[in-house]
Amino acid sequence: MWRDWPVIKSLKTFSPSPAVVDEAVSISHKQVSRQRLLSRLNWRILRPLASYLGGSEHSYFLGPGVEFSEIRAYQPGDDIRFIDWNISARMEQPMIRESRVERALDVWFLLDTSASTNWGTANCLKREQALEFVALAGQLLSRAGNRLGALLFAEYPGLLIPPACGHVHLTRLLTQLHQQVADPHGGPTDLTAVLKRAHTVIRRRSLIVLISDFLVTDGWQSTLAKLAQRHEIIAVRITDPREGELPDVGLVTFEDPETGQQLLVDTSNARLRARFQQSAHQQTQRLQADLIRCGSELLSLSTDAELLATLISFLQKRQTRRLRHTSTLPRVGHVSDVEIAGRKGEAQ
């Protein structure tokens, strides 16, 4: 303890300059505004997947809840507390109003820790962008009482973190992910293997967030489509600007971080740069088409973009789709106001 005394004394006598104070205040204001913005965001699930008690996500279970499901005729054995007396008076018979029970679900992060993610030419590395996204998404999704789990992968499925809830578990999960991602694995990424592993491990209906740069070989599409039949899938693609466009810097030696293969490229060739940009664009289009056919959503995150702004735009579009999806859900036994008025007129 005595070893720290000189340091404390020097800190007490230190007088920061006005520029340093202004910068510190600016950073503090940015952090406060960021936290306020996060507190206003809401990540809602599109499909009724929740099954655990204590959450606020919609589920298949009927009972006391906020989300309306249907109105049907009273049957012997029904709870009289669910009788809608206004509609019953208009229909001249007891009518039950049913709602969907709010519950919690499991959220799984499938995180790519291959060597190709340990690279970046803009604001950060791709693995750092992926970790920051997991931190933000975990903070948003854990508010509703959901349980968070993770499955890491590279050339084979790696560390599995069982799902749990709470702030302590989120902190522990992020710490373990940071330790694993800091040591990237070599070898080609096997996306099919981790999807098969997820299909075996994840038993309950869940939200699966697949985070990768998708620099993998084909063959994973059928496995992802099979997984999307039971779960809700969100594919998060981590990219870098140099993966879509080459700069004119002369002769450059490119190396594949997963296989170690090297290639000498003359980037001063305009035709080569144009072909590279076209091939990258076609690769992106094929990936988007494959994910749509598999029943997955796509969120693209670049290392030169602001993560929070990109996430806000994605969640706003997702909220619009959720409202549209909820309004088009079939309601068995639902009685509309027009039908109620018609029956009332027939009775008169």
C-alpha cells in the first residue's frame, strides 16, 4: 500500500490544462448521451419464441398479457376473469378475450473467432467491432429478462457458454469472449460445423445472432435454413472497406490469414481494381440472397461506420417489420366489429 503513496501525491499536485479538462468533459457528455440513447432503444423479437417465466417477449402461450390474440365464445371451464363484458353485451353471449403471455427466451451469440477477423484498416479491427456489437446487443436483449449464451467457432466449434440472465453473467460472458477473441485461431473457417453444433445444443426456440465476416466456403446454406425453421436468425456481417475496394498503392503482397497463402498484386492496375470491386459486390449480393432464402435477416457492420447509428437504423426497420408481422398474424376464432354488428342486427 505504501508503494502507491508517491503516485497519489503526484496526482493530487497535478493540475490539468484547460484543453484536457474540455476534452474530458466532452467525452463524459458523449458517454452520458450514449447511455441515454441506449436506454431508449428496444430490441423486440419478431416471432413468438419466449418460453421462460419473468420476461416481456411475446410467446405462443395464451393467458393474461398485453398482446391481443383473439376473441372467442365462452366455453365451460374458461376463466371468467377473461370475459370481455362490453363485447359480450353486444354479442348477447359471453365472449372471452385472449392475450399472449409475456415471457423470456434464450439469445445465442455465434461468434466467429477465426484469423480473418483479426484485421481492420479503419477505426478498429473486425473482432473489436464484433465484441462491441455483442456488448450492445447483450445489454439491450438482457433487459427483457432474456438469457444470453454464446458459441465460438473458427475452423471448428469452440467455447460454449451456457445461457443465463443478469448483469453479472453479461459481464462474465463479455470477459470470456474478449479472452478468446484476443487469440484468433488459424485454419479455414467451418461455418457448417458450428451450425450443426448449434442445432444439437440449442433445444428451445431461441434468437440466434450469427456474427462473422462470412469469408467461408459454400455448403452452409442448407444447415442454416434448417436452423431457421425453429429459431429466429440474425446474421451480422463484419466487413472492412478494403474488402470491397483496393487502393492504388503499387505492388502489394496479400496473405490469407487462415491458410497462409500469399499473392503479389499490382494495385496500380485500374482494370484489376475495377474487377476486384465488381467481384466483391457480387459476393455481397450472393450472400444477401442466400441469407434471405434461408430465412435470416442481415445486419452489415463496417469497421469505418458508427456501430450505434447502424444498430439504431436496423432496430427501427425491424420494429416496422414487427408491427406489420403482428397485424397480419392469423387469429383463430377472432370476431371483428363488423361481424359483431351484423349478428346484433340479425338478433334484433
